[in-house]
Amino acid sequence: MLTLRLLGTASIQGADGRGVAGRAAQGARMALLAYLAMARGRPVSRDKLIALLWPNARPERARPQLSDTLYILRTGLGEEAVRPVDDVLALGPGVSCDVMEFETLLDAGALERAVETYAGPLLDGFHLADSPAFEDWLAAERLRLARRYGKALEALAGRCEGEEDFAAAAAWWRRLAVHDPFNGHVALQLMRALDAAGDRAGALQHARMHATLLREEFDAEPDADVLALAEQLRVDPREAVGPAPDGTPTDPTPTAVTAPRG
């Protein structure tokens, strides 16, 4: 049994739990495995894989490059790692993938278990410089999974707020703030949850950290709502502010790829 770890730094684990090293876990071989894994069991044509991974290869060299890649994978991972059927390829039945586990748990509503499987962005730090189509696919899938992770964290925080467990809600909001540090809505909700949990100092500290991060990274100011709440918490000695009454949802998107609002 092989396990592909694609969330965070990519790796392959053998049946004994040890990492698989060598050429099979590098470059185009890892890219091919990741693409087949994300196809969710659907076979992928050889021509599509060639166009994705070797777009600049001459026709007489493209198929041999794919054949060489498959040979390296079968040598390093076993004959059943990639299953050829006519002119299409699929992962073998003995290969599992953490992305599939993550999405299956999300779809089943097992949010706490799902977020624990998310070890970081899809194929974090991985690139194929000569394969722009693969890079585009990877960027889109990376963002899609990051959004799903963010939404799961927000749902968990909202669930705890509904149960008036504000300390637990703050813990989920804090994880989301680490995941999406420039998002003003997330900063605001974390501040509210911390204050409701009795940690007004922590709420003000996060407001300062959020403002500093925005200024250093984007030369931008926090959202007006964040500034207003921070000022209210500083001057108002009354009871905790608590979560927003309408619980307005957001689409927690990692704003490292989009500029924050000024």
C-alpha cells in the first residue's frame, strides 16, 4: 500500500510508513502521480498527460518521455502504482492519497477530522517551470482546497459560537487567521470571540498584529470594522462584545494571492 501525501510538502509513504525517496518522488513523476490522484479514479489519456507535463517536447520524444517516467515509477514504487488501460492511465488500487481523504471527510461533514488532515497547501513549494498548463492546474487546485479548508474552519468556529463555547470558537478562528492572515473578516471574528471568552487583551493584541502585518506586507490599513472594534475594546469597559449577531459568512480565501481591502 502506498500513500501520496500531497497536502504540504509532497511525499510518498510505503506500506511500512517510511518515506520513498529517489527519482520516483521527484519532478514530473510526482506531478503525474498527483494529477492521477486528483482525477479521483478517472483514467487520464496519455496524450493529455503529455500535453500537461511535456508541452515543449517534440512529437517523436513525447511518448518516450512518458514511457521513461512510467518505468521509473514502476521501478521505484512497484508495478501496480500506475495502471495502464489501453491508451489511458490511472493510479493503482493500492495507492491512497491524503487529498481524497480530506475531501471525503469534508463531504461527510466530519469537519474536525478533515481539517486535521490538511497539512498545508497542495504540493507546497512544488513547481514544474517548463509546464505552464500543469502550473495553472496546480494553482487552481491549491486555491480550491485552501478555500474548502478555510470554510471548514469557519463552520467549526460558528458551531462553537452557537454553543456559546467562545474559547473553542476563538481557537478555530485563530487557526483560520494563521491560514488567511490578511482577511479582515477573520481578524474581526477572532477579536470578537477572544473578547467573548474573556480575553480582551488577546483581542487587542491580535488587532495590533493584524494591522502590523498588513502595513508590512501591503502598506495597507486594516478594514474599518477591525479598527472600530479595536477602538471600542480599548475605551469601553462594559461587557464583552461577542460574535456578530448575524454571523455573516464569508469566503475565506487565502489573501496572499489577492490584495486586502484598504
